[in-house]
Amino acid sequence: MTEHDRDGAEHVSTGTTKEAGEAVEAAIPELVIISGMSGAGRSTAAKCLEDLGWFVVDNLPPALIPTMVELGARSQGNVARIAVVVDVRGRRFFDNLRESLADLDAKGVNRRIVFLESSDETLVRRFESVRRPHPLQGDGRIVDGIEAERDLLRELRGDADLVIDTSSLNVHELRAKLDAGFAGDEKPELRATVMSFGYKYGLPVDADLVVDCRFLPNPHWVPELRPFTGLNEEVSAYVFNQPGAKEFLDRYTELLQLIAAGYRREGKRYVTVAVGCTGGKHRSVAMSEKLAARLAAEGVETVVVHRDMGRE
């Protein structure tokens, strides 16, 4: 934000000039309020928006929503989109919600309310499957808590800009609906971590896909290469001059492109590809670097981690 923009922010708060108001309006974050029935998918909706780049705040008292928006406006564009989850855990604050919404409207905040609901039968089944009580059931039954929550949220549901019935939706279908509504012109990105590792130290527990490079000759047995790692150009050249190395890289890159497209369709936003060799120092490191470069060239946001490279 420039000095002129900051001056505009001060002027608009006091309503002095049209030019100042226009400057501030551009700086005010977009706001989405996520609410709805417990068990209807609020957490999934929040995670989806977070994956789309929204700044998500869970269970924020409604009275503090204008303050959060104001802080976002001061972030010099770093917080351009805010999503706030409001639910019955903060029911004592619901009296302040309408006042907060009126305050936001008066400030020209672009805000939307997303309301998630499900049938009573679906909600009962979901609560029973996780063996947890409904937050409003007290000493009663789950259906008593659901009825109380519907009464509490009835007015908010009427004010919602988007109502999604998740009774027959799985997690991926709900994500797809939210992607369509909030991703804009940008397609949800897939982020990849390519991790080299040594099999003798165990498989990475967070690996989604595991690649074995032990079919290639080990530079460890080449005396002049043993002290170095796969980051060294001589080691990398040795690895990729072996029969099948370049072909493996080409074909596995093609396979990852196919998998990545499927992950995006299914709403998966993060993937860890573990590339292993015996000690995690030579072959897996060299292959990980090349594979990560290929993924980055395909537009996948990629981070490379060499888990065991520094071990003896």
C-alpha cells in the first residue's frame, strides 16, 4: 500500500473524500462467513477455502468480525480474503452478529454468508459414527440438539447468500462446489513435496507416493563420488548416465501428471512424493532434484526435502 493509499484509509474512516473512499475500498478484504449445522461440513468448507488462499479464522465471535476485517485492511494487501467460521460454540455472541453485519455493510465490505445444512437423519448418523454428542443436546438426545440448533440458526439461514445441503455430498463433492464458488478464475493449485530418503532409516510416514531408485548403481561404491551427495553435478551425471535413469524420470513424470490431474479433481491439494535409495545420499537426492524441477515446470508448486542426506 502506498502513502496515498494509507492516507485514503484514514480519510475514508471519517468519510472526507470520494478519492480516499475509492482507495480504501480496494484495500478492504473480501469476507466469507461460514456457518450452518454442526456436522454439515463447516470444517471441510473452511479447509477448502484455506487451500484456495483464504485467511481462515475458526469460531471467531461475531462481534470481532469487523475488527478482523479492519486488521486485514491494514495488511497492505497481504490478507485480501478472509473466511470466518461462526457456529453454536459461540452462540452467546449471536446477538452481536446482526450488528456486525450492519457495520460491515456500512463500510462497503464485500461479504457473503455460506450456510451448510443436512437432513436430521444424516446429521444423526454422522454424530453416531464419530460417537460424539451434539454440542446443544445437553442431557437430551442428538435430535434434541439438532432441533435447538435449527431454531437458533433459522434467521441466519434466511440471510445466507449460498446454502449447501450436504446430505448426499461426500467431501470431494463439497470441495468441488466451493471451488466453483470461490476459486474465481484461478484453478486450485496442487502443492508437492518431493522428499529423498534412505530405506535403511525407514519410510517417511507422510509419504503419499514412494519411488525406489535402488535399481540404479550406487555411487557409494565409486570412491571418488562417495564423499559427495546427489546435489553434486558429478554424482548427478553418474546417476543419469546409467541405463534406465532418464527413461524412468520421463515416465514417472508423465505418471505424476496423470495422478496430479486426478488429485485436483478429487480435491486433494497436497502430495508428498518420497524418493528412496539405500542411504538417502546419492541416487534419491539426484532423482528428487530432477523430478521436482519437472513438476515445477508443469506449474506444480514444489518443495524439495532431503531427509537423510546429512546422515552417516
